[in-house]
Amino acid sequence: MKLTIWGAARQVTGSMHLLELADYKILVDCGLDYEKDTYQEENQYFPFDPGSIDVVILTHAHIDHSGNLPTLIRMGFEGQILCTPPTADLTELLLLDSVNIFINKQTKSGRGRKKRGPGPQPLYLHKHVMDTVDRFVTVNFHKNFRINPEVSLEFIPVGHLLGAAAVVLTVQDEGITKKIAFTGDIGRSNYPVLGDPEPIPEVDYLVSESTYGGRLHSSEMSLEQKLIETIQESCIKNPGRLIIPAFSIGRTQSLVFALNQIFSKGLLPYVKIFVDSPLAESATTIYRKHYHLLNQEAQDFYKHQGDQFEFEGLSYVHDKRESISISNYHEPCIIISSAGMLEGGRIQDHLYYNIQNYYCTILFIGYCSKGTLGHRLLRGDSIVRLRNRELMVYATIQKTDLLSGHGDHKDLVNTVKQQDPSKLKQVFLVHGEDKSTQSLAEALREIDYKVSIPELGEVFDL
């Protein structure tokens, strides 16, 4: 049995791992690597023949784990894609949204390239997304699913996102039983809406994410306290507007539920809230559909107070005209819009009209990759480029990690510590920047775990 790390090696995005048996190939995740400016060109090539892959297993819906599936199919993959039911639903939404982003980029690029030829071609189109959706085979959590006579699969809930799972594979390799687990992205305990990560069964090999290695989440105040303090300062004491860039799927639903709890308790006076993301509204419908997978707090709230994602003062913005009209709303308000890193989406319209507004606060609630507009604002750039204009940054920039969907250093160490170090043969750390991965590796080695930090394309005989 051989393991090759073909993505998210010493970086955060592009999750893709190949497990090869004697005559069977399993690909775990097939995400977009978008840490290069030319990511559309970079992602159209695979370091293996897509037609040689027998099955894909998807840990969760986020684009850095699922976003290159249509390309894989376009290039010849003909097998099934195994995932949990919510992951299938959410992935369809995200892939369709990716097509729109590709086409918009091509259109914008083409406007200035009439003499130089067309802009970058979309990685894939709607047809390829629909072909991908047709390949989904859903498997419930904790169900032992036999992939073939030698391999069985079990999905373990890990929080992070609705439907997100660790993949546990039991393999019969030349008469020897071997177990390998892929954590996907590990969530955190006591997160709004989602359940806590569950322990991963004992395995021989563990491929673990390391995003927050060496870092701990803030503990000085609760999410409720942070939101109250920020809203009080930006919308009530100083009657302005609070803009919260948020990924449409996962982060927005958790934020809306947290705000619902605050206002339903009467902890703040009425403030108008706009959720300006059609994708977020569609994702919220999926969260309602899979209600039974939400955490106990969210389920109890529904039983006693009604819909977790709907309350007085909250409006979902449906079309572009409504979105534009928010700029003319002169009362204090909260605007939640995508994308979380400010790379495209309606959030850029709100930034364009408010980045030079002294009475505007922009609150980041998630990770921003290097090179993104969000990253430039967080590092303190005083001038940013929007719509081909250089704009001074007068708005207040804030950040909190209290809504990060990733477990921190302590959570990652505890995930590995569920395994007996005398029995776990190797931990492979992926999905993290080098500093984070090295910090986690050092901590694990100190408690007697054998740790590898793979290079891209590195092969391991298991």
C-alpha cells in the first residue's frame, strides 16, 4: 500500500491524497490549490492519470477539498465520489458558485485583453459540475461501507462544517489488515450550530491537518461578548455600519445563529441585519434539511424559540438590485456578505462604498490567504485597489478567531493523542503553513509520536 501526498503539502489549500493498493487507487479529496495567482492554469493538470483513479472519497465540501472534482471528471475520471449526504448537497452549491467565479474572472479579464486575446478559460462549466453531482454516492456517519472486497470505509464527524468527516479506511493488503485515517479539517468544541468532533478510532497511520498548529484561539471573551462589544461600538454608540465578510457556507450560518441568540435575549437594541449572499441563503436551506445533524443547543433553540436562522430584523438579500440599495440604507446596520477573503462576491461592492467611511467597521471572522484583499487589509495596508481604483482605507479593521471553524493547536494535539503512540506507526501532517506544521510536529514528537511532514508528491510505503 502506497500513500502519495499530491496536495496541501506544506501549505493550506489543495487537499489531495492518493492511496494505491495492488490494483486499486483511492483519491481522498480533490481540492483547488488557490495559493498562486495563476491557480486556474495550475489546477488544470494532475500528476496522475485521472482515468486511473477508481474512487474518490470527499471529507467535506469546502473548495480547497472539493473544488477540482469537475476537472478530474473532465479529464477522464469515471468512478464514484463517496461523501456524507450534507457534503453532497453543499458541494454542489460551492462548485456551481466556482463556475460563476471562473466566468466572471474571464469576462473581467477579457475587457482589457481585446488586443491580447481572451482571458483564462474556466477550469470547468456547469455541465461538468452536474456530471460530478451524478457521481456522488452518500454514506451516513458511522456506517461501515465496503468499497471493494479489500477496503471498507467509515465516516467520523469532526465538526468544522455540516457533513464534514474524518475518513477511516480498513484495508486488506496482501493478507494484512491496515487502517489509515484522514482527518480532513478538524472542528472545535462548543461551536455554534455544529456538534463537537468525535474521536477517531485507533489506526495504523494518520494523515492530519495542521492549520492552527502552534496557535491557540482567543479565550479572553466569548463569541457572544465579542459580538456584543463590536456591535455596541460600531452600530449603537457610534451609529455606523458593521460589515462582516463571511464564507457563505458554514461561517454565515453559525454567525446568524449567534446573532439570533443575542437579540432574542434582548442583550442589544434592534439593529437591522442584511445577509447579502444568495449562496448563503441556499446553504441555510441545506442546514435546515439536515437539522438532525446540528448540535443539541441549536436543536433545543428550534424547539423552544423557532428557526435558528430567521428572526426579526434579519433580511436575506435576493438580487443585485436589493444589494445595491443597501448602500442607501442610512440607519445603523450589520451587513454579512461573501466572500470571506474579499476575493469576488458582493462583499466587494460593500467595500467599495464603505472602505473610506470613518463610521464603518469591517470585522474579519476567518482566515485570509496571502495575496488576497482580506490579507492586505489585515496586515494594515492604507491603500487598496478596488474596481481599478486606489482607495484609502478609513474604515476600522478588526479581526476575531472566535468563529474559526478550525480546531487550534490544543485541539489538533488532542486529536492525535486519541491514538496510542506505541501502535500508531506514523502521523503525516498536511494542510498547514510551514511554521504551523513544524510547531505541531514538535509538540507531537515530544510525546513520542512518529511524525512526517511530506513534500509535494512524496511517496510513502505503508
